[in-house]
Amino acid sequence: MTRREARECVMQMLYSVSCQSKDDAEYIFNEQTQEVTGKVKGFIAKEFNGAIEHADEINEIIARNSKNWDIDRIAKVDHMILQLAIYEIKWEDDIPAKVSINEAVEIAKAYSTDKSPQFINGILGVVCNER
């Protein structure tokens, strides 16, 4: 499994948690990563748990930087992609911000609308400039 595939898995798990409950996070993680082992599973666990742990702070960052967009109006998939990428940008020092942005844009191309990659790139660009 590549890191992009791992990020896609994390985004999907975050989406599941957003539709259910944070209390279900461990169950969702175990279900989605049954066949994943080693360093990749550790990467997924770190990203997933970190994005959940910092969700409130991340949502504040999204709300502050999405001009003319209420956070509740952002497509759920886009929101989860942003949540993961912002977690990486703000709390993962070993992942360059440009890698996080590129991965988020590519995941948006695969899972969201035609306008989503540009929207996500714009938000993440502002977030990077805040650093």
C-alpha cells in the first residue's frame, strides 16, 4: 500500500467517523486496516488518531480560512481531505507541506468534484502561509 492509498484510507475512515461518532473510531480503524501491517498501519494510525485528536482546532482553521463558506456547507469529502492535510501541515514535521497539499489535491481529484482540488489547494495554501 502506498502512502497515497494510506491517506485515502484515512480520509475514508474520517468520513465514517464524521457520520457516526468519535466513539466508533477504534472500531472503524480495526475494520479498515485488518489486512494492513507494519509501517503502513502505523502511519495510518498516527494520521487517523492525530486528525481526530486535533479535529476542533482543524475545524477552526478551516472556518477561519474558507472565506464566504460556512464550514457546514463544505462537502463532507472535501472537509475530511482538508482535515487530514491540515493535520499533516500543522502537526507532522517530517512531512513537507507541499507533499501534504499535493496529496490532498490528488485525493480530491479522485473522490470529489471538479472544483474541489482548486478549493482545497486554496485553503491549504493559506494555511501554509500562516505557519
